[in-house]
Amino acid sequence: MKQRKRPLSPHLQVYRLPLTAVVSVTHRMTGVLLAAGLILFVMSLAIIQDGNSSFNAMQQFIQQPFAKTALWLMVYALFFHLCHGVRHLIWDAGEGYDKLLMNYYIILELFASIAMTFISFLFVNLGI
């Protein structure tokens, strides 16, 4: 029996996802990250309430560069998830389905989430 050479369907390495799809996947990933972060937050509260030595140990852990970076990534994930959720509210209202407008909203939500993270960073580090 002779085998035919059929074309393969596009693979992720060949097919380029539209910007809306990339942001949609990122929105889902930040949701999972926020859920994991909430679990870690509740665990840290349980550790802290155990007493003064536990509180000091948690403070020392949070001051580590890796922990600080992870916390700020969580803050960014929160703001990105929030901004994308606002865009979904706009879609629920029946607006913003034009392709150019969709891409504009994506850029807007990326800049807004970065700006909110930066402003939060200033509030925390400068004590504003």
C-alpha cells in the first residue's frame, strides 16, 4: 500500500497566534498565579500568627531578592488580570470588537498594568 504525503497541520512553531490569543492565555496564566499566590499568602499569615519568632523568620524570607521579585511579579499579575478583566467587561457591554480597537486595548492594558505596578512600587519603597 502506497502512503500519501499529506501536509501537516500548522504547529505552534509555525503558526503565529494573534495578539488577542497571547493576551488571553496570559490572562489565564495570571489567574492561576494569583490563586497560587493567595494560597501562599494565607500560609504566610498562618505562619506569622504563630508568634514573634515566626514573624521574624517570615520577614527575613520576604527580604530575600527572590522573594521580593516573586512578590512584585504577583503584584503585576494582579494588575494585569484586573486590566484584562475590565476589557472583558467592555466586551460584555458589546463594545470593542473591532480588530484595531482590540489591539489598542491590549496595548492600553499592558501599559496600565505596568504603570500601576510601578506606582505601587513607588508607594512601598518611598513610603508615599
